[in-house]
Amino acid sequence: MSSSSVLRSRRMASTIASSLSFKLGVPLRPHPPLPHTSASLGFTTFRRNYAVSSSAFANENREYVIVGGGNAAGYAARTFVENGMADGRLAIVSKEAHAPYERPALTKAYLFPLHKKPARLPGFHTCVGSGGERQTPDWYKEKGIEMFYEDPVTNIDIEKQTLTTDSGKLLKYGSLIIATGCTASRLPEKIGGNLPGVHYIRDVADADALISSLEKAQKVVIVGGGYIGMEVAAAATGWKLDTTIIFPENHLMPRLFTPSLARRYEEFYKENGVKFLKGNSLKNIEAGSNGRVTRVKLEDGSSIEADTVIVGIGAKPAVGPFERVGLDSSVGGIQVDGLFRTSVPGIFAVGDVAAFPLKMYNRIARVEHVDHARRSAQHCIKALLTAQTHTYDYLPSFYSRVFEYEGSPRKIWWQFYGDNVGETVEVGNFDPKIATFWIDSGKLKGVLVESGSPEEFQLLPKLARSQPIVDKAKLQNASSVEEALAIVGSSL
């Protein structure tokens, strides 16, 4: 019998056994033990068994429960469906009012002015971001997946394997997947962090509130020069608003961009009317007589008029009631192994909230990015439901697409793969292409390309994963991005 036939037989047997267990009230048998793949993390090598009496098979019992309503939850649900293990077995518990959606849209096309064709639901439900099916609320009904909207989990009883929700529901689970993502870091209330007109973006409701402000706004101040700051500022130019970005660092995107690369983007933003106050920090936000924000004060004593403030100063893992599952002290989040198992058998964590072994760089990481949310969810569920035992081998990647609204003078789209360590070589003059290569000990470690062709973007992960030896001098003499990519590509 072929390996694929064996796998199908195992899956069918597991499905029948689990189905009978639920119907007859007999103990559910655990999946076969998985090999121990992360000895250094000290994780157990078995999954949790659980039994429920026949009289307890009421509506509150679920074989699988996903907590969270973002990208990871949507892609996990799809993987359950693909493996024939969703119908009548899976429930999703979410604080969101909507079925899972592609969250990156909220700081990009969702913020376009109404006359410039903004994105709206159901247009960007998962899994359209990766070319998959649009999973609307009806999709979940058709697949037999029970959805609990606007009802976040407030407590977990690990011993009894039960979750309590905000509305008081008690849900018993067999296997639990934590996909709670992150929450936006907020400014303290005492310095005006919660004033009317001050916005944070993590969900559709946040984005809708910001759009209501932008419709009436004249002077916008953005606090933070990272992803959120860059993307919201680009969207604000479509509204033709007076826009200023404030951040304490010396240049945009300091965690990724080199000073030289950041300067190119800053110049483009300035050409589109965005102002920068670099190397400066916010002191407090002041309100007018109507209680709404009117001014932002800075640490250097200066101030700026503002009727709308958007804060993008990072995010924190939404650990919530799951601290007892086991946290990572270095990068935050819930600690997992290479199959996304926590230290508690039967409980898994995926996406932004998971602190996982970054195999190719031999370190523990927590990645806040949609690509990781998708891939980690799929890998975890495949390991849970099938004979897959290979550990997650993620290649860090980041991207941004901005100035894509109708009538924009130019679209910005960059992609990065790998690790931004070592020396850098920059090639190109941003008209429109530019590339930055990170080289350490003669090896290519990371690469970023702006405005690449589909073929060039497809080459980047191959380069970053293979880490070829690169002739730095030859790369420095490249006259174009195309020539530079050909040089490093020839080393593969």
C-alpha cells in the first residue's frame, strides 16, 4: 500500500473512532505520540487524552476549539476542512464581530477614501490573501463550523479542559488552538491616550472609527514610524490631509530599513505631502473644550495642532487568560515547539501569539506577520490531524504595499526575506527599483527589493533560504537591480 493510502486509512480510522466516541460517550483516544523535536525547550511528547460522560454530550462540548478570529484562525479552519475534520467537530470563539479576515487590509486599502474604491468585507475574508476561497460566514455554516462572535474567552480550566467566555458560556474542548494574535500597544490614559480622536488599529471596528475621523479631519498626526505609521500615512495622502509622522528614531522602519534605504522612502512621502518629526517623542495629547484632541505636545517643548491622532507604537501578544499554558520570557507570547505544541498536552498556539523555534537561525522568535500566521496555522493543524512530524521551518518575510489608491502618482511595493544582519549593499536609485542585500561572513543573509517583477520577487526566498556565497565587490559594482539579482542568483 502506498504512503498516501496508509495516511488516508489512518485519517479515516481516526475520524470514525472520534465520531463514535462523541456519539456513544466513550473515552476519546489520543493521536499517536509525536517524536520529540525540541529537546532544548523541554516539551512533552504526548497529546492529552480526554473523556466525557454520555450525559455530558450537550452543546458545550467540542472536539476542537480555536480561540481567536484573525488570519491564523481562518487558515486553521481551512486546514481542518481540507482534512475532513471540521464538520460538527470544530468551533471558533472570537472577540471579533466578523468571520476571520485578512487583517493587513485594515491599514492599506480599507483606509482609502470612499471615492477611491476602498476594500470592504466580505471582499477580504480569509483565505483570499493567498489566492484561496473567500470564507464568508456562510462558508463556516456550510462546513459545519460553529462560530461564537463577540464573545472572547475570559478563563481556562486546564485540568477540566473547559473555556469560559465573556457571556458565561462554558465550552469543553478536546484539542485547543490559541490564535489570539496581538493587541495594539496604547498610550497611557493620563497623557491623553484614550481621548476622542485618538485611534489604534487592530480590527474592523477600529478602522471604521478612524475612517469616521478622517472624513472630518484636517490635521492628522501619526505617532510611530513603523509599519502602521507608514501605511496609515500613505492612506492619509489619498484624503489630501495635512499629515505629520512623529517618531523617536532617526529614520523610518528602524528594525528593518537601513538609513540609506529609509531616506529614499522618506523623500517619496515628503513629495506626497507627508511631514516628518524624527528623533522626537510625544509628551502628551491635549483636548479642546469639546473633549476631543486638538494638539500634540512633544518632549522638546514644541507642539502640533491635530484633530486626529493615529498611534502605531507596536503590539503585545494577546495572552489573555492563557498565561498558565507557559510564556516565553525573552520574546513574549506562548512558548511552543516546532509543531506548535505548548507545554500542556492538547493545547497549541499559532500566529502572532506563539514564541516558536526559528529553525534556520537557531533562535526563539515571535513573528507578527500575516505570512507566518497563515503558515503556522496550517502546519499546526496538519501535525494535529495527520502523520506529519517535521518541524516548522519558517523563513522570515515582510512586505508592504501602499499608495495603491486610485489616482496615486506611484505605487510602493517592497518585499523582504531572510535576516537583516551583517553589512549591506544597496543597488538602484528608486526609480522605481531599489534593492538592499545583507551579507554576513560572505554569505547572503537577507534581501529587500522595491517594485520587483513577479519573477524577481519569487527569487528572493530562494536566495534567503540558500544563503549563497556572494562576491561583495562585484555586487557593489552592479549597475542595476536586475544585474545585482543576476549576480547573487548565479551563486545558487
